[in-house]
Amino acid sequence: GQEGGEVASQCVVDTFAGFSDRLDRDRDGTWPDAVDPARSREENYLAACTALAQRTLRVRRVGKLKEMASTVVALAVGERWAAVAHVGDSRLYRLREGRLESLTRDHSLIEELRAAGREPPGNPANLRHLITRALGTENAEPTLQRLETQPGDIFLLCSDGLYEPLGPEVLKEQLRASSAQAACDALVSAAYEAGGRDNITAVVLRVAV
């Protein structure tokens, strides 16, 4: 909601893409931080991307952009493992054998209260946009998870402007479209038609059968 949000999100996308291009050109090139041997290559890749994006945003937070920040959710799929990293309230969903599951837990005040065994006071809807982590801020630590994939899995990476107005049943219905591109188009259109006002972003990935 702060000025420069679109600049921050573009910086994040450009940073992730730039590091990916570097690895494509030189798979054994130098990484920006020490690689954690306990993590998979995909987890280390996402950790590096989020760290680079954080540094880029911190440098550019000056003047009118001094409060800019961005949430992020990213999925890396390798030969043996997949991994997800997220900061904020952008989410990763997986549709497997007809069951839709959110694989990320929002970095939000509501979720922190629930994790502590407390229910949010008053109307929880009034607190749903109070996030506790974002790239560009002092609290930008990503949550990293290693995932196993199965043939036929469908993954949806999306912003709150998409999942909030639609809900899980509509997400599940639209993800069953004939192709990943068709599912993306249908989801974005449905979110607009449902009155979505925030950033509406969707990426769909299908694991080949």
C-alpha cells in the first residue's frame, strides 16, 4: 500500500530473473552468499534470490520510494526436489488429486496470533492486510520449504488480490482448465469480475504426467 509498490515488485522480479540468467550461463559460478549444505540446490537458489532482492530494495528506498516494499512467493523445480520461498502474504497453492492446499502460511498479524494460540480481536477482516514481513523492510526473512512433486500436480503462485475475492473453491475449479495459460487467464478474469482491487497476479505450473 506504500508509494512505489510497483517499483519494488519489478525490482524483485528483475533480481530473480537476473540471477537465474547468471546460473544458466555459468552453473558453477559464484553465489552471492555461502551455500547451506543442509539445503537443496533449489532452496539455496531461492535464498540467494531473496537476499539479492532485499539488498537491491534497501539501496533504492530513498526519497519518494523510502517506504516501498514487496511481498514475494517463488517456486523452483529441479530434477529431484522443488522448493518454495515466500515473504508476506503472497501464496503458493497445490492442486493434487482434486485436493487444493495452501503450502505457505502468510506472514501476517492474524497468522502470528493464531500460531500463538490466540484469536484476532474484533473483526479479523480488518487485520488481514497487516503483514509482518516484506522485502525491503527490516523484517524480510523468507520462509523456505522443500517440496516433493508428483506427475499431475498443479501449482498456483498468486497475490492476495487474486485469492481473496475468489476463495478456494473457485481457485480449484479454474485450475482444472485445459492448460496452465488458460487457467491463469481464467483466474485473473474471475478476480477482476469478483471485484478484486489489489494487485492481481497469477502464475500456474503443471507437472508433466
